[in-house]
Amino acid sequence: MEVQTALVLTIQLIALFSIAGALLLYLLCKVRGTRDDATGTQKGSILITCADTALGLQICTFFASKGHRVFAGMKDPVESLPAKLLRGWMKMRENSDTPVSGSVVPMKIDVTREDVLREAAESMGAHLNAGERGILAVINTAGSVYRGRIDSQDSLQWENMFKNNVMGCLRTARAFIGLLRPTRGRLILLGSGNDDDGLTVFMATRNAVQGCADALRKELRPYGVNVVTLDSRGVPAESLFKAPVPYTISDEEGVPTQYSADVLTSSALGVIERALYDSRPSETYCLSVSNSKFQMKLPCRSSLKISASRTDSKPIQSV
């Protein structure tokens, strides 16, 4: 065989193998993408234990926008302000050009009452689709904070913080572990926070939650359930459990009441997203939010608007 003919054949073989390799790679990517679409993390169910707070509301709408079914825990899932906000948000997004692929299911949850938690777990099981064996994650946003110096603070406030922050964390874990085991899901807790003046007892509860998370992590590891804490340093303690504030922009009849609330930055939401999606999650994720404040307006019957506040936390007029 002549050298020139051999060279031509070699080039043709290389080209043929390159085309075959590219085609094989395309098919592999296609198969993987199909599998991800069928069993992807963005179509599972998530529980947010407290959507009565501004923080809980934002996390609910964030993950619903990602395609999840979000169970939103509330003291009153029908007539409360947060329930109306979520219904208005879903209605608005359903009528928009880019409707939400996920959903929000308001649900009565009180982390201080085991009977309510048991009923919620049973109700969530009834909402799951036939192919769902459990839920992807429980994100515990319930809790309370009271600022005061140790020598003058009412001890009833101490008891309330321990009851909500620590005992509530343990009750939540016990109530919903059965829904996390089948999916090898994730329990996400608010861990350490700001060590600020007048927060001695509050910080004691946050450190206790961190200790609970460490112990739960060891206990649940054999079941494949990951326990993750969110380091909230950088977020004011009161903002963690602050309720949305109602206000009106007009006295005219028919103008909907709107609500403002300090919420996390997009980068902090991305941290929570990684805490949920990482295949090998870290034990702790730091929210590391900046000092700038964001406001989120959630009208019951009109549009949603998110805008930055440069000077204070007063509501920004909608356009």
C-alpha cells in the first residue's frame, strides 16, 4: 500500500471514530438528562416548618419557583396573613407568562405541639404522588427571639426560646424522620447566629441547636439522612423570625393591602439551595449575607415586586 493511500485511510478512520465518539457522548448526555428530568431534585417535596415569618415565606416561594411542591407550615393555614400572601403569590404566578412549575401547600404546623406535628406528617403523606416515597428535605425555620440582658430579662422569655428553638427542633426531627428516611433526605436547621448584646439566652438556644444537629447527624447517618445547619451570622437575629408587616399605599377602595419584609439576598438563597442539592453536603453552610437589606412586597391580589432599600426599611412604593 502506498504511503499516500495509507495516510488518507488513517485520516478517514480518525474522522470516523471522532464522529462515533461525539455521537456516543451526545447519547450519554441525552440519557443522563432524561434520567435527571424523571427523578431530578427539583420535582420533590420540601417542608418549611414555619412560613409565618418573612424568612419562611421567601424560602417557600423560592423553592416553589424551582419546581418543588412546598409544604408551608403555619399556625393558621387558612385565614392568616402568610396564607393569604402565598395564595396571592401562586395566583399571580399562575396568570403570568412564566407560571411556577412547583406548588405551595399551606399546612397547620406548630413545633411546640407533638399532636399537631403528627397530624401534619400524616397529611403530607396523603399529598404525595404515587411514585413518591417521602420528601426531600425539612427546613426548620420555626423559632423565637427576645432581646434582653440576663439580669433583667423575664425568665418566661427564656422558656419560650428554649421551647421553640431547641425542643421545637427535636420535635420536628422526630415527627418527620419517617418521611426523610425513604428518600435519604435532608434535615436543615438554623444553627449559630450573631453574638450580639442582649442575646445571651438566644445564643444559648442556637448553640444548643448546633449540638442537637451534631448528635442527630450521628444518629441518622445509618439511614442516609443528612443533617445540615445554616450559620446565620450576618443576619440580624430579629430578622430570622420577623413577621411580614402590612401597609397600604392608598386609602382608595379596592386598592389591595401590601406587605413588606426584610429577606435574604439572592446569594444567601443560593447557599440554602446548595445545602439542599449538594450530593455530598457540608455539615454547615454559612449564609454570609451582606448588610444591605432587601424588601419583598407580597400583595394579596396584585403583583410581586422585590426591590432594594438603600437607607431604611420603609416600604417602597409600587409602580
